[in-house]
Amino acid sequence: MPERAAPYADVVKAFDDLATGRTRRRRPSTGYHELVQAVHQAIVPPGTSVLELGSGTGDLLAALEPREGVGIDVSPEMVAMARRRHPELRFEIGVAENAELGATFDYIVLSDLVPYVDDLLGLFHSVARHAHRDTRVVIHSYSQLWRPALRVLELARLKTRTPIKNWIDQQDVANLLRLSGLEPITITRRILLPVRIPIISAFFNGFLANLWLVRQLCLTYWLVARPQPAEARRELSVSIVVPAKNEAGMIEQIVDQTPELGTKSELIFVEGHSTDGTRAEILRQIERHPEREIVYIEQTGHGKGDAVRLGFAQARHDVLMILDADLTVQPADLPSFLEVLETGRAEFVNGSRLVYGLEPGAMRYLNLLGNKAFSLVFSALLDQHVKDTLCGTKVLERRRYEQIAEGRSYFGDFDPFGDFDLLLGAARLNLKIVDMPVRYHARTYGDTKISRFRHGWLLVRMSIFAFRKLKVEIFSPRATTKR
């Protein structure tokens, strides 16, 4: 790769001077860079392969603890500094849009880079060349709203002056991503107070910065993107997990109505200490249908969440589906879930009961209001739109679930329903979450297991817990020491 390019002469000089000490680095910016590092560490898990374009000193790349880390920067002096500070990583001199490494990476990071780029479309084409199907691209830059304030800080010598070439906003970046064969997953704003002050920074950046109106005042915007799915449709096998407690009257209907899906499929009943003969009915259906893969599992713990985890752990096929035994969501809807997963249009498919009209008696009015309220809360927490968090029908690939399970210690075993364990885990992995409209029917057998007020209060507590883990704790002083 060429060491210098004419459009970047001023950028090279500015950052060479910064690296060699000819331009003194301003102390106040240290806190800002620590906050940026904290957000990146919340997005990029350690032990992955990471490419950073515009890698500077290499400190951010090193903080991400990559299995394989490569950095590219136009400044020879910055690259020299990065090589001295982090000899375990690879750093190259070059223009990001001309990069040709002949390799792909799990994560590609563009931190404070886009303002200095001469050819933005070329930059994102370069990103696409180094991405595989599961790559996540992490981009952050300055909000235009802060442009006058940053200029004042430069004049006051509280911020190092650098030759910024453009001030594009997040919608411009999202458009350029799409033009380059990439698509945004999340777009958000972060960092309201760009200094690191114990407790105060966490309050401003973890709490105030997530309030809807205040969020618009944040210093930086952040996008996480992925390659657009290929047109070819994959063929996948399917495991359908049915948690079943006191649902004896529904078992035969479930077996008769659930279609064979994918290249092959299995139907897994996880029976939860029933008193109405559910176990005997499941075993009877297994005997009646030797041509089908029907599996019986006796639940050892309690609650739907435990049943789902047990069923997923013993599933043998590529795709994992949850089907509630009350059949308020019909098995005939499941092929649509599989289709969007096989085509790559989604990586996590979430059923939504709030699109079509509800069948009379299917959902009480207070439950409906609660579902709508929690959808707003969790959409804000996940930075992706989720219309119905409590629909029991959720679908994802087993390999993705295994990644969620590996990182479960971050949230802990806090979710008795199973819905939020999956949604929060998917959001933390930056999986593409897509709602699938389903028709919601009234229960025809047995009683609901949901208590509106007891479980409603539990959901409020879970929302607060999720807010703290996803939004606040990443700015706490101890967050980076946990890695």
C-alpha cells in the first residue's frame, strides 16, 4: 500500500506532528478517548479478529483484546508509535480506501475516521472487501451539532486541531453503507459529557444521554452495520422447542399442525411437571408418529425460560424455534420465520402479535397496554425496533444461540420467561432483529401462566436491570477492568 497519497498530505503532517510531540496532546481529550474505548469494548467482544482503519496509536485496537488485530493509518509516525506500543499487533501504513489485505475480519472499526476521509464511498467499498457474512462494522464520528463547540475548544487549545475534511451525519453514513453493499443494524448517539469524571460521567453518559430529547445533544453518533445478505438462500434444518406444562389437550394438535420444516426437523417437547397427563400424551404421540422426529424432555427446573434453555441445549439442528404449547400463535406461521432466516434478511426473528387485529379474548386490554409500553422501552434499550417483546415465538440459528449462551454471564440468569435473555443477548451481539407479524388467537385449553401484576412488576425490574447493564455500566470506571 502506498505510504502517502496527495489528498492526505495535511492529515499525514498533522498526525505525524502529534505522534512525534511537535504538537502537544491536550489532556482533556484523554477522558473522551477513554469513553470511546468503553463503548467499543461493549460492542466488540475479546478474542475476535479486528481490523481498525485509522488506527492511530493502536491503543483502541489493543484495548479490544483481539485474537488477530490489524491497524492501518496514513501517518507513518503514528504507525511507528503503534508498533512500539503494541508489538503483538500488526500495523501498516496506508490509505484506508486503498487497503487490500487479502483477508476478512469479524469486526471492522472506524473510530473518528470518516471526518478525515477524501473518498468516503471508496472507504466503505474497502470495508466491504474485508468483511465476511458475519462481520460487524463499527463506525463512530462527531455530531454536526458540536461543530461550533469543537472549534471553540480548538481555539482555546483544549482540543488538538486536526484537518477535518467533511462533517457527514449518520444518515449520510447509512446511505454510503447501503451503496457499498452494507446495511446498518443500529444507529444511536452516545457521549453527552466528553470527560471522565467518576459517577458524574456515568450519570450523564449512561442515563441522561439515553433520554429521547437529550440524546440529540450527544457529541458522537454510532452505527453498527453488516454485509447485506447474499441472494442465495441457504437450506437449514430445524428444531422446534415446545415448553409444555399442563397442556395435555394441545399436544395432538401441535403434532398434527406443525409442518416439517427445512431439510429436516425435530419437535422437542419440554414437559414441566404437569398434573393433567401432558407427559403421557406426549409419549402417546411419539408412539403414534414413528415417522417423525419427536423428542420428550423432562424439565428439571421451573419456568418457561428454563424449559427453553433446556430444549435449545439438546436440539440437534441448525435453526432453533420456540412454539408456545397453547397455540395462540399457529404452527402454520413458522415457515415464514424460517424463510427470512434462510435468506439472511434477519439473524433473529421475533414474532409480533400487535400488527394484525387480535381475536376476541386473545389478550386483555391491560396486557395489550403493557406489551406496547415494554416494546417502546426495549426498542430504546436494543437500539432496534421490536414491536412485541413478549411474543413467545422467536427464531434464530443454533450457532447464534450458542454465542448468546457463552455471554450469558454478562446479564446472569435473570429471566424466567426466556424472551429477554434471547433479545438482550442478540442485541449485545448486534444481530439483525426483525419482527414477523403473526395472528394471535385465544387460548382454547387450560389457563394462562402469566400473572399481569406480579409478572408486570418483574418486567419493570428487568427493564431497569437491562438499562443499567446495556447503557450505564459501560461508562463506569470498573467496566474496562472486567475484560
